[in-house]
Amino acid sequence: MPDRRDEWRELLERAGCSRRVIRHCDTVCDLALGFFVPGIMDREILLAGAMLHDIGRGFTHDLTHAQKGAAYCREQGLPDGIVRIVECHTGAGLTADECTLLRLLPVDCIPRTPEEKVVANADNLVADAHVIGIGERMMRACNLPRKVKRRIFRLWLEMELFRDCA
């Protein structure tokens, strides 16, 4: 099956993403594919979601980038599995209540599918275009609320089980 990364890079460029954002997405994709487990995950959805997770950064670099990116992906007619990855990749996801408090649309953005969880976790472990460890990620998250930090750490623990299977 051909790798469609070039197609996804072109879509990122059309959305206005910088080369830096595209490099970040490539690194997240490489890391995410290391967690891929055949029979449990859809490789094409995982690859596309990982490549497109930050497509909203072509429009804004603030917290709304995930919801704006998801809306753009919907407009482009992409499958819901990809759209959901884009929508819920921030940190370890956000509840509808947390979205409301952050002045986002009140949408449940907690990753639920294995593909959504893998991409959120991989994004947490990539700073710019460099893979970092969970210790550094948690240090960078020190100003976040305790429940959010706990959610990030628990997601990492769950995904480490997938890495052992890959």
C-alpha cells in the first residue's frame, strides 16, 4: 500500500502550514507509526491523522488550532476518523467542559480510538521536530492543572503498551 505522506504534505501547504509545522508533523507521524499494531489500528487513518494533526496551525497557533483544523478537514471531505484525530490531539484531549472554559466550542475532544490516542501521545513526545521523553514532556506541562498532567501521563502509560506490541 503506497504511503500518502506527500498528499498530506500538500494539503498542509495548501492550508498555510509552515515548513516547520510540516517537519513537526512528519516527526509525529514517524513516532506514531512506531506504535502501530495491525488488526487493532487502521494504518491509513493513523498515518493521515498524524500528518494532519496540526493542519489548523495554518490558520492560527493558539489553542483553537485543533478545532479549526478539524473544521478544515471536514470541509475537505476527509473521513471522520482523521477529523477526530485532528480535533482531539491537544495534550491528552479536552472534555467539553474544559473546551467551554477555554472559550472553545463545547466538543468532547478526549481521544478514544487507538489511532486518536497514539497521535495525541506522539504529539506530546515531539517538541518542534525532536522526540523527547515523558520526563521532559511532564516538565514542560508543569503549569497545567494536575488532572491534565495526570491525563497526559496515563495516556503515555497506555501507549507504551502498544509500543511493546509494535
